[in-house]
Amino acid sequence: PYPEGRTNCAYAALLYAGNGTAVWHLDLNEYLSAEEHLEIQDMRYANGVLYFNEGCQSYSDMAGGACSSLVSIDPKTGEVLWRTAGLISNNVFILHGPWVICGYGFTEEPDFLHLVDAATGELVSKTALNTAHDYLLVKNGKLHVTCYRDYYVFELP
């Protein structure tokens, strides 16, 4: 069941110091772009910035395509630094150098791999995949992408 007064599950992010005291706590539902059809599927924290994706809970047309954005927040101030357009990030994503590497795809929807500028949220590149990504790994300067039926290796710029 959903928490009282909510149509999505409750999502929060907390950072604790080494001594166990809370550094910050965010109610992430306040940052979701809609009150329904969204879930947080992955989250990363680096260099004082929190990144998360607000994935579709079903097919994107159920949310009018307004889902699977990637969001960047300054957790100390609560300010949203940027939010991508929809259908950019679901499932796992990784931070690598100046980029967020993510993908979007679902059963009968187009599947893509995206390179997003971590500082600005600008889409740097978009590459079609045969099926949605399951796992992302950078090894020896190359991006390895595991998909449901395929495996890709990309050179990174």
C-alpha cells in the first residue's frame, strides 16, 4: 500500500557521516515530476550531487511519456540542478567522468543508450540498442553494455 496521502511509494535519500549522524535527508517524492506512474529505479551520489531517475511504472504511454527523466539535486540546499526530458533513463545508470551514462527502453518501446553531461543535464549522444540495457560497466576506457539479448562495447570520447 502507498503511504497515507500518496499515490506513489515513498522514496527518500539519506547521507550519514562516519560517526552515524545524519548529514542530510531528502523526501524524494517532493522532486518527482508527477504524483503517479513514477518510481525511482536507481540513485547515485557523487561530488556533493544526488542523481536519480524517475522511471515509468509501466509503459510510458500510461504516463503520457512524462517519465524516465534523470534528475540532479544539490541535497544540501534541496535545489534541482537539472532534469532531462522524459524517456532518457530507466533501470541502472552510472557516473563516469563528466557524464551520466544511462539508457531507456521497455518491452515494446524503442531502446536507447544515452550519454548525459553530468554538470548540465544536456544530452551528449543517443545510440539505438536492439533491447534495453540491463547492466553498464566502464572497463579499460570502454563502455560495456549488457542487454537482454545483446552485448555491446563502445569507445568513450
